[in-house]
Amino acid sequence: MNQNSSNALSPSTSLSEPTLQTVCPLDCADTCSLEVTTQHGKISSVRGGKANPFTRGKLCAKVVNSFPAQVHGDLRIRTPLLRRASLGGSDFQPISWEQALDIVFEKFSDIQRQWGSEAIAPLYYGGPMGILAGGSMDRRFFHRLGASQIDSSTLCAGTSGSAWDTVFGDAGGIDLEELADSKLILVWGNNITTCNLHLTTIIRDAQKRGAKLVVIDPKRTRIARDADLHIPLLPGSDVVLAYAITAMLDASGDLDEEFIAQHTHGGDQFRTAAKQFGLHRAADLCGLDTSALENLADMFREKGPAAMTIGVAPERNRNGSAGIRAAFSLMAVTGNIGPLGAGVCDVGRYFSIDRERLARPDLAPAEIRKINVLDIPRYVLEPGQDTPIKGLFVYNHNPVAVHPQQARMRSALLSDDVFVVGSDVTMTDSMACADLVLPASTHFEYGDVYKAYGHRYLQRSRAVLPSQGESVSNMELFRRLGARFGFSEPAFQDSDDALIDQAFASVDSTIPALADGKALDMTPYAEPAMLRGGVFTTPSGRIELFSETMEEHCGQGLPLYLDSPDKRDFILVTPASDLRTNSTFGGLKEQQRDIVCEVHSADAAAQGIEDGETVELYNERATVQLAARVTDDVRRGTVYVPKGAWIADSPTGYTVNALLPGHQESAIGGACYYDCGVNLRPLSADRS
């Protein structure tokens, strides 16, 4: 069996030492350094590490409380498991790794003979965010197999990334620490106290020096309570807000005419479109008082430089791309790009990782289809004339808990027409649907390298625990599968250390060593920011406020506002949880305390709902029961249920994801989580 030095404990972190250094692997902007205390080969505590100067030893409560239980708890998968029929329906029996590999080889080989390799597809998403576990040997395996390629960016960040490329091309944004130099800070659809905790210190320090903070979010989040202006707009109306502010500043002569002329394409068209959204119409569409719009326009007039950190929440609706493009364009027409403290935060330019050398797309056939991950159920249940999916490999993902149309996804995974292999740390809702389940190592049991999307520091970790049970890392799993399938290319023999070296060889071969056990500031390796040497790679070579490419692609040369397609009493919003990261930690009882339905007090009174009472959220897709939490922090006409719950916590057999619609936004086919209309009633209501 292949032995990999990155999976071994480093000399400076042997098991005899009680405190070991590692990195948090969760899908979170902060990518914190960790200090782990072990006793008798088990984790006894997790706390913030000092290695990362951005996270400064502070850590969110969910990591402190949940990692030991996840690694050593009852839900941990420790051996390969095969589903078998039983009198009760089905259960799982332990098998050997040799048997498991044989089963995958035999089942997938049969599918290839009958349907072709494209009938097999990986089903992955975020999972551990290390560059190896998230996209190296696994991609090589599926490329070599000739499996269908999957675009999972449509679940999150893909729409935002497409909007960035449309407006700015490859030009880079500013580091989040530069907000310290801003005089106006916009936190737009970004619950940073949950998803980017350590940024709050920078913002609050800037406020003490006179900066103004604007939070644009339907809910009064913790950071919104600290804001100089909170704008609780209606979900999906971000594009209207950006247009309205543009129109108001245009009317008063406060746009940056010189910047628009020198650096933008389509400025006149964008300004003309903005005039359609006058103050009163815009306020009505956004569900706001006119004073909120007027106050924001005044802040743009009076304070600068301005910077924006925008989250993925604005992309999660039918206007996702349009809203984010319009927000970016607002920063451009006000001239808030280029000077110190001005711009849109994005640290992608700091991390030059050779993804192609890791993934080796050259191993794939010349022509291979690419599938939107949201369409997986259709390819299983209703393929029509397309090649059906007959084999699925689920890893780094819990699709039953994450995807819209939960019931449809679950039906696809349980279908007799598809063979499902799953690999995970714990027995999730999705693993419970698999035919074969393989035990995955936690990030404590192998080494990896972690970039961040909330700061500019790169970190390399080493294993701090031996593998638990028979679990293996993603890298080792797909090495074993490659060997069983007879893939003889040297690419399938690369050790973890070799993979890491390949990822950085084209930039600086010393980077992995410099980041080993510490946080490496990637500033010396960064591409220049826009208007600081960074080139706009858009077709016009400028910031594109109007895009001919988007006009041809989907008729949205300019950002377009579309009205809600789902008219019901309430809009369901499913934000990030303080207790889970996506669905990670969803199986732990102590992390379920926030699985409630937050409803505004006036809406609760109108529906006859009392605080703590069980209510039903329902539409044509499903019914879900939750305890009501009455609060004025949510805006009227919306209800909030944090995402990431598992089915075991639901008395109806559904989580809120079963309520979500299946339509997609127009730019890349992104998920429209916040286009979900629901009705609400107390469980005790008379339905006769």
C-alpha cells in the first residue's frame, strides 16, 4: 500500500506531545489555525491557534464543541459498509477494503460496458477545503475513467464568480484587511459574524476611527446591530437597490464621471437602466422606507474611499448574477476602485495554485459532457434522450441535506436504476442512501494545504492523529481505486508531498516548506489588484457595466430585475448557522439548537403563532414542522431557518431543503434557494 509522508506525523508534532498544530478545513472564509490537545490517541480539546495572524487565536464555538464528537462519536464510519436487504428494509454490513474495491470495479465496469463511461459521475461539493482533499487524486481518477464532469459551483459561489468575471475579468480585488483604510464599508449579504468572524475586529476598529458601516441584509444580524445604517431589503431586490443609488447619485451629479469615462464600458447604458428605478418605485420593490435609500446615497456622497465585502447570499435567487453585477457596478460608477481602501474584497489573486497539474484533465477523453450538479436527479430519474447516470460516487458532499428539492435528490440516490458509492466521515443522510459506504479520514488524520477566501495566508497542516478505524484520505482512496482499475500512469503513484509540490512548482517550489506549520503571507506571490497593475481581461479591456457576452448568452447585457416566481405569504431564507458549516456537524444533537423558524412578531400575531409553538411551513413540495422563534430581527414577510439540518431532526421526514424550488438563475444555472415561497400555520390550526 502507498505510504505518504504528508499522512505521517511530523517530528515536531508526535503523538507524545499533548498540543499539536493544525488548520480548520471547513468551508468558511477564515480558515483558522488550530491547537489540538490529544490524550491516548484521541482529541480532547480544540482551540484557536496562534500561527495565523488574521485569526489571532480566536475560534468559533462550533469548532471548539464539535470536532472531538465528529472524530470519535457514534456516527463515525470506521470500515467499508455494504447495503443489504433485510426484513426491516435494508441495513449495512461491514466488509473488507478488498471487497469494497472489487465491488466498485465490477459495478462501474458493468456500467461502462452497457452505457459508456459518461453514465458514471462524481457528486462532490465543498467538504474539506484542502487543495489535495478537494481536488487532486479524485479528479485524476474520474478524468481517467472518462466519467461525466460535474459543475458543483452552481450550489455556491459560482454565480458570484461568473458575475465577477463578467464585470472585472481576471483582475483582482482588495485584501479584506484593507478595510482598515476605508471610510465607508459596505457589508452586503455577508453575515460575517457567522461566516467571517475575524473581519469584525477590523471593521469595528475602522468605525472607531470614523468609518461608517452599512450592512445590507434582510435580517438584523449581529454585525447589522453595530452598523451606522442597516438596509433590510427584500431577498432578490439587490439589483434594484444598486440601480436606485446609482440613479440618485447621477441626478445630483455625484457619480465619478472621469472614472466612468476612463475605466468602464457601457456606462451610459447602465445609467439609463438605473433611471427606471426611481426612489419610490425602488423602495417599494426593495420593501424599504425611502429614507434608507436616501441615507445610503448620502453616505456615498460624504464618505470615501468606500469598500465592499459581498457574500454569496445575494446570488441565491433568480436575480443572483444581476444583483452582484449591479453591486460591483455601483462601486465603479462612484469611482471606488483603485485607491487605498477602495474596492471589492477578494483574495483569489493571492493564491496561484496549479489546479490543472493537480487534477490532470489531460487524462480525460477529448470530448466529455459536463453536468450542472443541480441536474443530477434528472439524469437518474428522467434522462430522456441523454445518457442516464447509472453510477454515482458521493464524496466531500451531503447532497440530501444541501441541495434544493430534497425529496427528488433522495429519490434519485435510492433509485434501483443507479449504483451509489459514498465516502464520508460520518453516516450522513446521503450516506444512508448509498449502496456502498467507504470510511473517510478527518483532516486531523492526514496532511494538506489550505488557502482561504477571507484572508491572504496559506497554511500547511500535518496529521495530528492516526487514521481512525480503516478510514483513508481522499488521496489514498483514489490511489487505491486507480490501482484496482489498472490505471498505470505515474500520476496515480504520486504521494501527497509530490502533489503539494506540483501545486506550487510553477510559482515557487519553496512555498510548501514556508507554509509548513505556520501561516505564510502570500503577498509576494499575488497578482496585482485592479487599477494597481491588474489588467481587465474582459472583451473591452475595461470594467463592463454592459456585457455583450451576457447579452448574447442570456439577454442580460445589463443586470435585469425579475419579479419573484413564487408568490406566497412568506419568503423562506435559509442562512448559515452559528452551529454548523453547511451540513457539517448536522448529526450532532448539541448543534441543533438553532433549528427553529424565526418569524417577525407582527407576522406571528397575524398568524396566531406564539413563541416556542410548533408551526408548519408548507408549499406544494413539502411540509416541515419547526418551533417558532418570534423576533423583530427578521423583516416582515420573511421567515428564517438556518441551513444544514439533517432529516433525523425532522418529524415530517423533510428538512427545509425539501421546500426549495428547482429553477435556476440565468447566468450559470445557479441554485435559487431564496426564491422559495411558503405559507405558515401553527400546528394546532384547524384545517377543516
